[in-house]
Amino acid sequence: ILGLNSQAILLFDDVLNVLKQISSFDSDEKVGGFRSSIIDTCDSKDLEYLIKLNISKGKACCNMGVGVGARDAYQSALDILDCAPIASDKDFDRSICFPIFSGL
């Protein structure tokens, strides 16, 4: 994001924190910071947005030299992808997953 990586990371954190707070009212198992029941009910677009958001945060962290933040963001994206039932659907675009593996 053209030299604005620190602001981008703050924005990504804000969005993810809001989404995590929405899903924190239950004691279900957490997947990438989200309740597993939330991940189970995601449609393909919602899942794609969650994964892309974590990937973008990981890229911004890499650009800033924050390796731990990048690793955590990429790992969250991978965990969400692994646990989401819709990810195994034939209509789900798996090409969004490629940056996860290049980032890890």
C-alpha cells in the first residue's frame, strides 16, 4: 500500500478485531481468532474476504519487517481455510490460497 504499511496493518487489525469481537460471545473452539461455528457458516465470498484480509495483513507485516505478525496472519488464513467446510466446495476459488504458502 505504497509506504503506508503501518497504517494498513492498523486498519487490518481494526477490521479483524471487530469481526473477532462479534464472534467472541461463545465458547466454541477458535479458528484464526474466530468461533468455529462462524467459520462453518461462512459462504464462499465471506471466506474469501477473511482469507484475503489475513493475507493482506501478512504482506504488510512482511514489508514492515514484522516477521511474527506476518507469520501469525498467514497462519490464521491457513487455519481458517483448513477448517471452513465451504473451502472443499468445487466452486470455491482456491487460487486465493497461493499467497499463504508463499508467505509461510
